Amino acid sequence: MEAINNFLSSTAFSEIQVGNIIMYAIAFVLFYLAIKKGFEPLLLIPIAFGMLLANLPLAGIFHEEFFQGGHIDYAGLLSGKAGLLDFLYLGVKWGIYPPLIFLGIGAMTDFGPLISNPKSILLGAAAQGGIFVTFIGALLLGAYLPDIFNFGVNEASAIGIIGGADGPTAIFVTKELAPHLLGPIAVAAYSYMALVPVIQPPIMRLLTTKKERSIVMEQPRPVSKEEKIVFPIMVTVVVSLIVPDAATLIGMLMLGNLFKECGVVERLAKTATNELINIITILLGVSVGATASAETFLKLDTLGIIALGLIAFSIATAVGILFGKIMCKLTGGKINPLIGSAGVSAVPMAARVSQKVGQEENPNNYLLMHAMGPNVAGVIGSAVAAGVFLSLYR
């Protein structure tokens, strides 16, 4: 009996709190969305499992106290008490994982649609309006309800980036400006990325007419190999000179794309698009999910972040569509406004949603390649927006 009592006293059942149970429920919801509904499983499963691990009492897998105040307690890490996720989380704190994700994204991205129709970069830029509108909204909440929402310019910048529908960029900005909000912002950003097919179509139908949705666009012009090779080099130089703080993300994105387009480093391109990005996705997802402990996640700030994230994403979609309607008028009806919704960074899901909604009105309408232009422009735009926030408030 004494051995049994000793074993029972060593278990963590008695340490489970209500907050832990709530976090388990949230993790299970993410598992359901990923596994049953197929919403971004590569992202949501590691995040949900990291959340589950972080809320297991006495497991000692992750210690938030080692990373409080935006600093790293190296003495704590080397004390022998650190867990596996403490060391994996260093890749987030040091800013390693998000740029490597961008490297893989670049190697999988075809910038041909953007190069063939440079005007589509305007749609990608317009969709970033959701970032800045939400930034202002978060600041107003922090100013008028400071006892409920503790949002300053740093927190507002990190929350606003959710509107770009770009998880790695949101993490990159948050770990620099508001590391205490990393868990809620990461969960919100990746959840809304996963829910693109659910959130965007109602907004698209609301803001466009049947006639506009039925517009068939002309085939984009062919893009030469030389153009595709020069593009990533030129974008890196120009963007980095204008917004130096965006150089890390843009540089890795364009390096990956150069691997793909140059045709002489197929091994590197294959590694970036397969082994590397898969490994980093696991490490990033699990370590970011581990920051969503009950103590940090179950706050009113989290509800505000989730609500503002939805507003940011909805506004980004709406602004892209409205700008698409303007371009439709200016070009005499040659541009289908639906492709403006693809200006967010959820590649290629947002472009596929544009294609799907367009084909609902006209089965012979093929908008995917046209929508990919604003879609990849949105990736660049969100990285530039991140650089602007970092340059202003870091």
C-alpha cells in the first residue's frame, strides 16, 4: 500500500486546475479543425500538441519564467531544470524559425503571375490595410479601456499583423515587440489562416455583384526565365533599402525563390521545400503552442486579440476586394474584383478561394493564376509591414 500511495502522490492528477482543463478543450478544438475538417493540419496539429504539453502539470517540459520580460534566463536553461521545449523555443526567441519558414515558402512560390501583371501588387498592398486599421483599433482599446486591455504600440503592432494572414510574420514581429502575447497571437493568426475558406466567401459575395464575380480575365502573358531570376534579387535589394528591418524575411523569401528559379541548385530547392520547411514547421508549431499556458492565455487580452484578429482579417479581405472594384472600373471591367481578396498572405489558399467563388458564378471562369499575383504580393506586403513596425517600435 505504501508503494501505491507513493506512486499516486507522484502523479499530476491532483495538480490539474480548471484553467488546464479549458486549455485542453481549446487544444482538442484545434485538433478537430485540423484532423476532421482539414484546416491547415500541418500548422494546427503541432500548435495544439504544444499547447497540450505546456498545460500538463509537473511535466516540466516548458518554463515560461525562463523567458519573461523579453529576456532569456540562460542560467535557468543551464541549471538542469529546463525541458525540451525550453530549448526548442530558443529558435523562436532568436528569430530563427520564421525566416527559415520564409525560405521554404519562397522555394515553393511562383512569382510569375505577379511579374506578368505588376498591377496586382497594388491589390496585395491594399489588403495590408487590415493590418494598420487593426493597429489603430488595438491602440484605441488600450487607451480607452486600459484596465481591461493592456495594449500599447508594441502590442498593437503584433496584433495588427494578424490581418496579413501570415503566421511566421506574426510570430517574428510578436517575439520582438510583445513576446508575452506570442501564444494568443500565434493561435489567432494560424487559426484564421486555416479558416480562410470559411471567413472570406461571405465577405466576397457581400461586396461584389454577380456581374463582377462573373468577369473572365485575359490570360496572363508568359514570363521568361530571366525575369524570374532577376525578380527575387531586385526585390531583395529594393525592399531592404527602403525598409531595412524587412530584410531578414524578404531576403529569406527571395533566396528560396532564387533556388527554385535559377535551375542550378535543385538539391537546395528540394531541401527547402521538403525536409527543411517540414522540420521547422514542427519545431515552430510545438514551441509556439507551448507558450499558450492557462496563466498567459486565459485573459481578457486574449479575447481582445482573437476578436481584433478576426476584424483585421475581415478588413484586409474587404479592402482588397474594394480596391479590386476600383481597378475593375478603371480598366473597363477587365479585372475581376474577387482576386483582391487574395491579397492576404495565405498562399495559395486565398487564391483558391477566389477561384472557387468565381466559378460558382461562371463555371468557365479560371481566376487562380490571376489571384496568385495579389496572393504572393501579399506575402511581400506583410513582410514590409512587419519591417515598418519593427523599425518604428523595436
